[in-house]
Amino acid sequence: MAKKTSILSLQDKKARGEPITMITAYDYPSALAAERAGIDSILVGDSLGMVVLGYDSTVPVTMDEMIHHCKAVRRGAERAYLIGDMPFMSYQADVAEAVRNAGRFLKEAGMDAVKLEGGREVAPAIEAITRAGMSVVGHIGLTPQSVAKIGGYLVQGATANDAQRLLDDAFAVQDAGAVMVVLEKVPDRVAARISRKLRIPTIGIGAGLGCDGQVLVLHDMLGIFDRFTPRFVKRYAEVMKEMERGLSAYREDVEQRRFPDCEHSFPIDDAEWAAWAGSRDGSGAADEESAWHGQLIGC
Ligand code: KIV
């Protein structure tokens, strides 16, 4: 079995200038696929609210939903560094509650770290969770849990003032003890400058090539979620189209009585069949064999 990825190995990648690979996953098969593809780190993102549970935003996602999906991912991923995303209102109101909720991700779901959104305003929560012995990944720039306050899924740090505020937030998160930080929807030159100034790795999503690593939402990049596709998403597959194709073919096979064929059915030995079909319990079975909606049954 491959060696478990630690935060130190990810931080070493930054030191060596090697890109860190991260992807979201929400269940056992997607975690297995990420592991087999050799991805360094899996984020069980609260994006699951939109791409798996069908909510309109990440705001309704609950702690219990996150823990449920993190446990499934954990069962599929032995090697990748696992990050559980703290949902809206699980860390904002109260630092003690933030520590207790972060603890659930490690204790109940086997995550290696938690992620939370925000800059200097969440520094006390990051500090407290870190002091309790857990690793925290920050998330600045576009923070989808605050989309109503921001006014939309807008690029962040696009003016000189906003870029400086973003850099200050990045330092606040690092100084509070974060081990990595996600930069979402930030101009590429701003993200590259922040990445060079920080000691901890930056993981970009819509933040250009200059970050220390990259993350994408699995359902976006594989074409499983196709309600909308952000500009920063590159499509590597069209899985929803493939699912629709397979399901339509199955429906047609069933409707045309082409499935199940002999390859997917189980025969009974001819002698046993004759003995049973002629017996009292099996009376009428011989008729069914010869005609079932005009089709011969018997493999
Ligand atoms: O929830 C999520 O998937 C995320 C990524 C977009 C970074 O936070």
C-alpha cells in the first residue's frame, strides 16, 4: 500500500516547486478514483450541497451531511491527504463550537484537516482549532458561503486595494496557524504574488498557474454537474452524457425485451426442469417456457 500523504509532504512539494494536486470527492467510488489517479489530496467540499444534493448554494449544508460524506470518502482513500469542509454556521458564531465541530471531522470521519472560509475574521477560530491539535486549511478570495454578502460569484482581489486586503487576509490565516490556503477566483498575478509571499502552500481554483497547487470540483471537471460551468473549470470528461447514454440504452433494452439475455441469466439443468415442470408444483411452467409475451424463455 502507498505511503499516507502528510501535510509535511505537501509543504515539501511547495519547497521543491512541485505542483500539489487536489480534487473534491464526496463518496467511496470518487475517492477510489482519485486515489488510483494519484491525486495528492482530496477535499470533501461543501460544494456537495450543489453538485450532489441539488441545493441552490452551499449555505444549507449541515454538519451531519458533511460527516456522512467524509466517512464514505475515508473508506475509499487510504493514501491521499483528506480535508473536510466546515459548513456554513459550523464555525462562525462561536470559537468553542468551531473546535467541537472540527473535532467531529477528525474523530468521526477520519479526516486529516478541516477547511474553513474567510480571512482575518476567522483567525480566532483557526487559532483555536489549531491549538486543539488539528490542522486547518484556509479559504480566501471568493468564499461561496458568503455569496449573498459578496453579491455574486465574482472575481476577488481585482483592484489594488482588494488585492492588498487579500494578501493581508492570507497572512492573517497563515499567522493563525493554517497549514495551506485555498485561493478562489483571484486574478492570476495577484494569486502568484500571494503564493510567493506565503510560507504555506496556496491551492488555486480559478487563480491561475502561479499557485502552489490546484483544486477543481470533481463533478464540474468530469461533466457530471452540467447546470452551469464556471469559466475556470476545464472539462476532462463528459460523464453525465455517458450516464444518460447508458441509461437510455438500458431502458430501450428492457422495453424491447433484449435484457436480460442468456449471458445475464441463470439456466436450470434440462433434466431438473423436465422433472419440475411435469410435477404438480411446477404445473403451467412448461407453458411459460415456450411463450412469454411471444418470446422463448430458457437459456
Ligand atoms: O466546497 C468546495 O468544493 C470548495 C472548493 C471549491 C475549493 O471549497
